[in-house]
Amino acid sequence: MRLTFIIVLLSFLIISCSSRSVFEQQEKITQQVLQANPDIQHTYLSVDEHVLHYVANGDNKKPALIIVHGTPGDWQQYSRYLFNEELLSAYYVVVIDRPGWGESVLGQHQVYADFPLQAKIIASLAQALRKQSEGQPVVLMGHSLGSSLAPQVALDFPHLIDGLLLFAGTLDPALAQPRWFNYVAALPFASLIIGDRLSRANQEIFALEENVKRMSERFQALEVSTIVAQGMKDDLVYPQNIDFAERTFNSETTNFFRLENEGHLFPMTRPDDIVLWSISLLKKIKQQARLPKG
């Protein structure tokens, strides 16, 4: 029994580290960014008893692009986008530490997996950015669990969000159930082996199904311009999530992209596509803003 437990737990660790080379490459890019920009500005936004940490770059009078990471994670995974000249020509780029991660702090007795609470905190940032830019659009980009969370912000605060970029996210509640390795990681004493970071991420995965189920009933009400992209060789998020999105999202406002030869981390391996989609979405938002109402 003990041997079986160890083998299964090691399998979980192997799966968790399956994209290690990509993360190591991203870490090198992060260090290069930090070394080249030692004066990079960190901002801490207080929202009730919570604190949201974010890093931003560019002209704050331009439309804002808020990038939301998955689980586990922090802003550094997406640091390359802070200094992408093409992206900065269109956006004020903001990368957050999602509530409860990195340097963002959730108040006492709060749980990491509370989507409505996380949406409220991120919406406070969107409101501040919109005010700062005197009403320019705000676009949310989410990856992995950040992609699952982003629609919650747009649904709960439709007056603050103008567009969504949803990459490799679980959107179908039927595909949001924990997998076998999540149950292994939840076993007693498993946290001593996998560490606090993966344990907290595992807690979010166990809460994902209920969060997505409540939210998915409202997907058709999304009126913002949206792009949904999914790697069809994703080992962490079922690729069939994009099929569900096609059935439930507003077809008039949403575009779908299937990346046949990509896995879960295409926002890190295909930054040119991410920039292209981000800028094309903003053009669409501006075009729609010029259309006569009714």
C-alpha cells in the first residue's frame, strides 16, 4: 500500500513538472526582463481587507490589458508581455498576482478558490485603470485557471470589461472535475511532499467544477468581444472545453482558435499569436464602439 502511494504520488509530481523546460525558459526571460529594467514599478491596490499586487508598463492613458495567471503562478510568468513593443503600441500592459498568489494578499478567513471574490478584486483594478485612462477599454487575458476566472469578472462587472482573451481554460463544468492525481495530492501528508504551492493549487482545482458550473449558466449573457483559444494537445486542460465554449458563448461576439499542435503553455511558446489576437480584439472593440446604437 505504501509503495503504491509513493508511485502514484511520484506520477503526480512528474505530471506537474512535465513542462519544466518551458518554465525554465520563461524564468530566464523573467530574469533578463528584471535585469534590463531594474526600476520596474510594483503597485499594491487595497480592496477592502485584500491587497492586489501588479506590475505595469506603457502609457496609462491607453486601453488596459490585464493578464491573469493560472494555478499555481505569479506575474513573472508573463513578464515578457510587459516589454513587447508591438503590444505596448496598443495597450497599457498590466500583469497581476492573482488574489492569494505572489505578493497579492487575501484577507483573513478567505479561500483561494472563491471566484466571485477574486472577480471583485480584479474588477477594482479594472475600475481604477478605466478612471486613470479617462474611459479607455479594459481587456482581460486569462490563461489556464485565469482563463476560467476571467468570464466571472465580465459577467459580474460588465460595465468595466470590454473584451476577453481566454487561453487554455476550463469552461465546461463536466470537464472541471479533479483528476486522479488531484485526489492523490489531497491525501493526508501529501502536502509535505508536494509543498504548499501545489497544495493550494490543488484546492483551487477541487473548487473549479462548482465555480464553472455556476458561471457557465450565464455564458450566453456575455456581450463583450471574446477570443477563445485552445491547444489540442493539452495534457492539463481537456481540449474539448473549446467545443463547449462554441455551444454556449455568444457566436456573434466570440472567435475560436484551435491550435492543433500546441499544449497547455502556448501563451509562453507562441507570444506572437498572443500579441496578434490582443491587438485584433482591441480593433474590434473600437470598431463596435463607433457603430450606432440600436
